[in-house]
Amino acid sequence: MKIHHIGYLVKKLEKAAAEFEKLGYVRQGEVTNDTYRKVDILFLEKDGYVVELVSPNAPDSVVSGLIKTYKNAPYHLCYICENLDEEITKLTGEGYVQIDLPTPAPAIGGKRVSFLMNRFIGMIELLEQ
Ligand code: NI
């Protein structure tokens, strides 16, 4: 599976984006309000690396708990897969725990994504091609 992006948790999305821009990252599109997960999302790219800034926009956001633990930090790698359901079945068979049902990602053209947890490497995201 190819890597699509690095998910980066940030408390202040615009301030974080400005800092990434100073490092040479370029914005890809506009900030998207992901109403499924109650987060604001912005993609930036540098040298072929894509960083996804994720910031909670409601107290009950899916990342409200994570941000208390991680502060501002990378927290998942997202992998592109051909068949999301097959890949989830394969990985859960290998010890990953699925932590949400496949849901459209408004910031990625509505393609389906799902998150899984691995006890040794933390969280990964799968993105259906
Ligand atoms: Ni992501």
C-alpha cells in the first residue's frame, strides 16, 4: 500500500499551517470541515510528502481525547488501498483493531476511510482508492 499522507494533530490549524508554510509546505485546497468527525482539515505538500493537519472544532470531536495526550504531533499514517473492506478484514486478522466503520472523508473527495489501531505501532488510516 502506498502512503497517502501523514496525519498531524494540531490545536490551532491556521497557526500550524502558517508554520508549515514557513518550512516550505504548500497548501492543497481549502480548509474542510469534516462534519462526520468534527474536525477541520487542511492538506499541505512538500517534496512529495503530504501532511494532513487535523484540528478539533467541537468538544466531542473524534480527536478531542487524542489532542490532550499528543498535543501538536503526527499521529497516523494513511495508506491507499484498492479494496477497503478486504484490507480491513486482512489487517484485523493480523491483530489490528478496527476503531471506526468506513466513512466518507469530505476532505478527500468523499472517498471512504477507516482507522485501525495496532498495539505496537499505533493508529493507521486506510483510504479507498
Ligand atoms: Ni488522515
